Amino acid sequence: MASRQFIEERIRKAEENISKKQGTISRKQILITKKEDQIRKLGFDPAEAIHFRWSSDEKQNKASWLASDIETLEDDLARLHKEVAELQKKLEGYKQELQVIIEKENSRNIQVILDFLEWWKQEVKDFYQKKTENWITTLQDYYDEDRKYCKWLNCHWKERKNKELLKQMKEPVEDAKKRHELFNFLTPYMERSGDTYQIDMDKLQKDFDQEANRKYDFIIERTNQIVGQITDASNLTVGDKGDLNGYIIGTKGTAKVQTIGAGGYNIQCFHFRTLINRMK
């Protein structure tokens, strides 16, 4: 599901577009009225003036061109009204989607799940920060090996035809690239600062807040599917390892909640699966 900020921006743009088109409609309607008045001043009925086209009478000819302008404006109005109707339909859809998001936000009130997800976010952020230096170091190693390879190519252009030698000389570059790619999960959050790089913690925080909301909604929606509306979550606990376990009571029965975690060592970031099953 899209974020609240994204949907609110879509609503703002849709309302802005509707307002602009309605303004254009008003201006074109005023212009039609003016042209109809001009035809009447010439002594003709605006509805009949279109039939005077190519008339040898100067007034009739002028009236016919004014009527032709009105036809074009009316076509524009028909198109604009259709576009406004389509935008209003989209706007209504966006507002409904926003209402669902707001309702979900307001329903995120089971504190033990919130505590569990806060712990998870902090674990992941700490892990990312610890691996930042690895990202920078492996990137520099890759650049160094690539420069060496490019320098060799420039100085040994005759040896380029030797495929085995070419492959051998390029191996350190490929190895360095693979080592850096192990830390690709950090790439979207790295930004250059002077001669080096640093992690963008604001972007990291924003993304993990959104991911935590998705995980919360998954736990609730999955539980609702199994045991209906939640009536009691007091038996859920967060263990010493940050795992969420226990029981949730719903209108249709009781579900067992079990968290299976992995990672948090070497280069693998901590992640988890939440299993929710009906109690027999």
C-alpha cells in the first residue's frame, strides 16, 4: 500500500488539476457567451449562424465564423467536463485509500507489537551503520582494481587479443566488485560527503518506519483472517532476543504467534518471519 504522504500528494495534485480545469471551463463559457452576444448584435440567432458560412454577405460571414469558434469552444468544454469527471473519480478513490490508511494508523495500538517493531528497527539501523565502513572500503577497493585494469589495458593494448590473459587481468576487478555487491543493501542510503560517503539516516529512518507499519498491518490482517477481530493481545510478549511470541484471542478463536528470526551476524542483516496459526 502507498504511504499516507504519497496519497495526500496525489489528492493535492488532483484537486489542483480539477480547480485549473474548472477555471478553464468558466473562461470558455464566458467566451461563448460573448461570441453569442456578438452574433445577436449582427442581427442573427447564434444557433443558425453556422449555416451562413461562406456567405457573400459580410455580416452573415462574420457571424458564421463566430459560430464556428463557439463550436470549437463547446467541443473543448465537452472534453474538459469529461476530464474533470475522470479526475473527480480518481480523487474519490484516493480519498477512500487515504481513509483506509488513516484507519490502519489509528488501529496500530497493540503496544507489545509496537515495542517488538521498534526493537527490530533499531537492530537493523545499528547493523546498517556498522556495515557502512565495509561499503566504503569495498567500493574503494573496486575503484582501485578497476583503475589498475584500465591502466594495464592502455599500456598493453597488443595483449588485448589474448582472451585468457585478459580474463586473468580482470579477475581482481570482478572479485572486488562482488565483495562490494555484498553490501548493496546500503547503496540506496549512501550519499557523498566531500571526499567520502556517509549514510543518510533520515532516509533510513523513513523507510524502516514504513516497513514497520507494513509488518504491523501484516500481523493484524493475518490474525484477523484466522481468528477474527482481536479482543485480547495481553498474552503476547517480546523475548530476550527480540522475538514476538504468545497468543492472541479473537472473536473466532485463539491464535499462536511465533517469531522466527535469522541474521544479525557476518554480512546478513537480521530479519524475521511471524507465524500465526489457529490453536486447536
